[in-house]
Amino acid sequence: MKNSLNGKRSEAKRILLLPLTLFLVPFSLSLFPATANALPGQRTDVVAAWINANPTLRPGIGDGLRVTKSNTPAQRFTFQASVLPPGRLTTPKDRGTIRTERMTFYDMTNGVTLERLKESLRVIYGLTVYEDFDRAQLVYDYPVPQTIDLSRRQNRRLLEQQQGELRVGDRFAYWLEITQTESGKAFNGQITVFLKQDLDKLQAELRDR
């Protein structure tokens, strides 16, 4: 009986990870987790060197802090490190320190889910960052009922279709968001790793949408 239960758990895990594998393979991304040696809070040259050496990202010549992969028009992946905090544009206080690292996904073939965004952390950064995220406290998720009501009354469907969450861990803060179509399936999504000191700014902006 015990072996049967273990077999079912293993099969369930395989089914959960399969969509991520199918999603990453078209972009020629490594399925082996990278080591997170460069993260928000570090200098731009350190992060650029990490991106260049990361077996999952493997940027082209001249990509610098931005990596874009697209094998077909229906599937795209972008990694962007920035000296700006997440959310609305502001003037950077320190142009030499990375504050945000953002991954965006577009997949018309398989769709994008919050679970697949979460798993991408493990693939890009490795187990340490993934576990920090997994233990992180959920501080805000949306859409809230008031936003849904406003969206329907003012015919602003995008407000209702954007689904996301903010979390804060011991090391970093995390922002996940997907945009659903009217059919309920999402083809666009993003996950952002950023400095915890920028959490209040982003949370206020999301609540004020």
C-alpha cells in the first residue's frame, strides 16, 4: 500500500512539472537549476557576469542585463535585470546596483500559470531562492472583490483579468502576475525578484490600480 501511494505521488509530481518542461524546452533553456550568484542588491557588473555564465539564460553577444529567447512567434521568454524598483518608473538612486530581476513569459501554445512561474524560480536561480520564495509570506493578492466589481461596472475587463500576488521572504520580495483572457486562460505572465525595501511602493501601486 505504501509503495502504491509513493508511486501516485511521483506520478502527480511528474504531471505537474511536465508543462514547465514543455514550456522551457522551446526556448533552449537548461532544465538543470542554476546557482544564484547574482541577485538584486548586487552591482550591475556582477549581475551581468552571472547572466552571461548562467547555463539557463546564456545571453547573446551584447545582451548585457537583458536576455530574450524566442523560437517561434507563439513563445517568448525575457529576463531583465534593472537598477529601477518594480512598478511605476522612478529616477534610480544608484545606477550601479541592481534592484529588480524580472522574467516575462508569453506562451500561446501551453499557456502560463502561477504555478509555472513559481517553478521557473527553481530553474533560473536554484533551490536556495526557490525555498526563500516557498517560505515567503503572502502580503497581497489580486484581484480583490472590490476590483472585480469596479471592473464590471466600468467595463475595464483588464482589472479583473490580471491575477497576481506579492510575497516577502527572508532574503527578497516576489511579485507574480498573469493576465487571463476572457476564456480564463493566460498567455502572458511575469515573476519579479526585488529588494524588500521596495515592497511598500509596489504594493501601494497595485492597490491603487
